[in-house]
Amino acid sequence: DDRNITVIDRINRQVMKGDYRSLSQQYSVNLNYQIVQQILTNSLFGYPDTDLRQIKRYRASVGDNIYILQSADDRTASRSLQRGDDLTIHRLEVVPSKFRINRSVISQPSIQSVLRIEYSDFNQVNNRHTFPNKVSIFGTHGRESMSVKFNYAGFDVNGSQSISFRIPVNYEIINF
């Protein structure tokens, strides 16, 4: 079902259930099945299919052993904030040796909102696809904050399309 989401927290013995719309409203981030899938598989950034002019908005630079793509530089961001513009800044950091994103930051300074996604411990699957074994998501909105960390035991590329699991009866169910 691509409208609902279930998260099992085995450490705290909790199950969180809800739909993407409720989750989006709770964390002030536009989420759907495709976006969550892209976040969890480190494929959040892709070239625009229809309007290639959009890619020109990103500025490229090189940092300490990383490539950086950023939608607005500090000067542009500062001017936009002074004018009261509602600006969203996207910054991607790419590991040159793997050509994979190791950090993605989306910030909206006018509403004090930041979403940071970090990827680490990369492994190659089927000698073709490189995936992170660890994904950490941090978000702040004003004074509120949240963090979620995923540690993957493994990946299956183009495998079975179903996941079966049982929720133990002693787990607390939380609806969002």
C-alpha cells in the first residue's frame, strides 16, 4: 500500500502507523511513498526529466574530499532572507570515490526548518548498486526536533515485491 506507512521500533517495542499526509503535516515536510523510498535508498536527487534548465540552479564546488552541489550560495540566501522571500536551500555532498550522496540538507530559513539526511557505511550489492547500510535523518522546525536512524542488515535489488512481518502483541501501537 503506497498511501500508508508502518514503522517498527524493535528497541522501544513500538509500532507507528499512519498515512503519508499525516506524517507530512506532523513534520512540515512533503512526504509520499516515492520520496521515502528515495531517502532510504540514497536516490533522493535526480536530474529533472522534463526541464533540464532546473539543474543550472545548482552551484558546484569541491570541499574536503567531497563534491558539493548547492541550490543557493550564502550571499543569495542572505539577500533572499532580507527581502522576506520564502527560500528553500538544497545542499548535497557527494563522496567522489563512490559517486553517492553522503549528506543532503534541505533548509527553509524563513520558517526555521532544516532536514538533514546522512548516509554512511556504503556497500555494493550485486556488483552494481551501492547502498548505504546506515541512514540518519535529523529535522528541526523552530524549537522542535526529531531524529531517526536506520541500520540495514542487507539489500535485495529487483527481488520479491512483498514484505511479510508480524507485529508482536506486546508492542505499543502509536498512530500519527
